[in-house]
Amino acid sequence: MAGRDFGSEAARDRVKRKIADLEKLTSAEIVVAIQPSSGSYQHADYLVGFALSFLSVLVFVFHPRAMRSDLFPLEHLVAFIFGAAATRYLAPVRRLLSTRRLMTENVERAAKAAFVDLGVAGTRARTGILVYVSLLERCVSVVADSGVPEAELLLAQLRIDASEAIRAADVDGFVAALTALGPHLAEALPRGTDDENELPDEVGAA
């Protein structure tokens, strides 16, 4: 399947099956969470609202025909509200008006919170790994518990490859990034005969 929609049931089911396959090789507990956004980005909404309200001023001042001045304050307010409200549903505009640093910091902060909220930090051997996907920012954060050896080295490539797949809206690429993790986890944290699946494999929201 050349899946392109991370919100579809088919895509989520495919990721779920990949998690189950990986956990047959390793004692690590892998959780994938997909979040629409990791920040409010209200500054972008306000900037667009201000731009539209300023545009309404220019129209009022320079329009060749006389306009009713008694309605101008209301029209000015409506322009601001419309711009701010519409931008909440325009992810490309929010990305354009936000720095990469801000978006990365929001995703990292949200991923660490989700790591605790989703119980990934509560496994017996401290081998939980959260792959946190934030769609608006087109960014992936990977948080590993203390029982995962050399976690940063092990998961750095996953973070890079998975983020590239998210930016391309490529489910195939995302699954391939998870697949590449398998041999490394199998060697570092091989599955034992008494291992239990402590966390659900379903792809959920943070």
C-alpha cells in the first residue's frame, strides 16, 4: 500500500502491525502517538488577523468611492476575527509564520509529557520507546526510557527518517523507518521468553 494519509484506518493499522512485528524481536515496548499539533500558535492567528484588519483600513482610506464611516469599526473588528479564526484551520500558514526552533521545542515538550501520560515510562524494565508524531509541525520526536542502551545513538536515525516521511506525508517511509529499528533493538534488547506486551500497539493520540 502506498499510503499517504496518516489519519486513515489503513495507515494506522499498518503501523500497528509493524509495532507488533518489532516487539516479536525485542523486549522494548514501542508506542506510536500521532497528534494534530503540539502548540497553540496563536501568534500566527493574530498576525493574520492584524494583516486583514490593516488591509480593511487601507481599503477604507484609499477606496475611490466614499464608504460609511459608522460601519468601519465593526468591519475592522470582523476582519481581524475572520483572519484569526481562519488561520486556526490553515496549517501551512501557521508553519510559515512560526520558526522551526519554536515548533521543534513544542514537539519535544509535548513528547516528554506524552511519554508520561501514555504510561511509556512505566514498563518493568524501563524499556519503553515513544515515537511521537506531530502533524502540523511535520516533526517526530523519539523518547526512550533509561533501560534502552545508547538510546540517543540508537534512535537518532529513526527521528531523522521518520520526520522526513512525515514531511512527505509518506506512510511507506514511516513504516520503513520503524523497520530499520528492528535489528538494532533485537541486538540491544533481545526478547525474552517471559516478555509480556505491557503497552497497547494501537496508534493513538497523545
